[in-house]
Amino acid sequence: MDTVDFQRAGQDVGVDLAGVAKLLADGTRAAFCLALLDGRAWTATELARHAGIAPSTATSHLNLLVNGGLLVEERHGRHRYVRVADRRVVELIESLAALAPQDKARPRSLSASGRQHALARARLCYDHLAGTVALAITDAMVERGLLEWGSDPGLTNKGTLWLVEIGITVPTGSRRPPVRACLDWTERRPHLAGAVGAALCTHALTTGWMTRIGTTRALLVTPAGCAAWHDHLGLPPTEL
């Protein structure tokens, strides 16, 4: 089947898959989407600074992403903000990032190397935790019988009681699954996501167990967090 045949096949089923792929095929737009996985709304100027391009260029790229349905815009007075459209887009970007080949190029500076290391260790994946710390938490929950982690992941009765004991409330009444496996794009293994993953992340940030590093997605486990993760999951500081 040649290129024309593939295009016709997509048209026949009413799905423009190539259109979505084209949006993410540009390095700048892909960088924007990865940055927006921190769950916040960004301005075009902030994203331009992040990508090292002119604000006017950033605006052109953002218009394409908004028109393509990957981002949505919010206006507050004269300011325009963009954010990821919904969790389906988050899952798409994370899945593609996990499939993408690792960049073997060495960081150009010590600060870049530090940022790369911090992101790989602990970061926000929209509204839940990712990185080696997130995997350590997931593994510990599975080992302690708090999570079922197979083809149909879920929270056990023991896990439900554990959440109550440490003061975590998981919102109910939504169509969002309580537990979902999200493929970690740096570690290539799934970490905890879903409503439980989001509630755990929110608790870690509001209690001061973890804190943001600057304006990036990277997170730092605080001394209080090291003690809490050890008390509640038996995690040693070396894994945090």
C-alpha cells in the first residue's frame, strides 16, 4: 500500500491520524507539549523562553496545537494561557515519549545535566508522580499488597484502608479510573496514575513531602517526605 492508499484509508474511516502526528512531528511543538505536562497553564512568552525561540514563533506553533485540539486556551484579561486539553492528550504525549529513542547527546552544561537528572528522578506527569521515585512508590505499594498491578490494576481493600490512615481522600463520582498504569518515559516502566495517583501526588505536595524545583516539572523529596515515605511504605532515603 503506497502513501496515497494510506491517506485514503484514513479518510475512509473518518480519522485524520496523520494530522495529529504532524502536530507533534515538530520539535518545538513537542517540547511545548512536554513542558505543559506539569499541569499548569503557560503563556506564549513563557513557552518561547523555555524553547529558546521568538514569542511570535511560539504563538504560531501554539495556534496550530490549539486548532488541532491538543491544547486549549484560557484568557484572563489581556493575557492568553494555554494548557493540555485533557487527560487523553497527556496519555498520548507520555506514551509517545516512552516510545521515542533516548537522546544520547550529553547535556551542554552542568545546569542542563542537573535538570535532566532531577526530571528523571521525580517529576509531575500532569497530576501524578513520575520518575524513579514514582516507580519506587508504586513498587512498594504492590509489595505491601496495596495495589493489584497486573493486566487489570486496582486498589486493594488494604490499599483503601492505607489511604484513609494517612489522610488521603480519593474523589469519587467521576468516570476516571481509580488506578491506571502510565508508562514512564524515562524509566520505560509503568507508574501509578488515575484518581489514586493524582490524590497521592496532591497529598505529597500539600503536606510538603515533595516540592517543585523552580518552574520546571521536577520535584524534590523533602526531609519530611523522606521520613513519611519511609514510615508509610518502608522506602529508604537512597531510593528517594
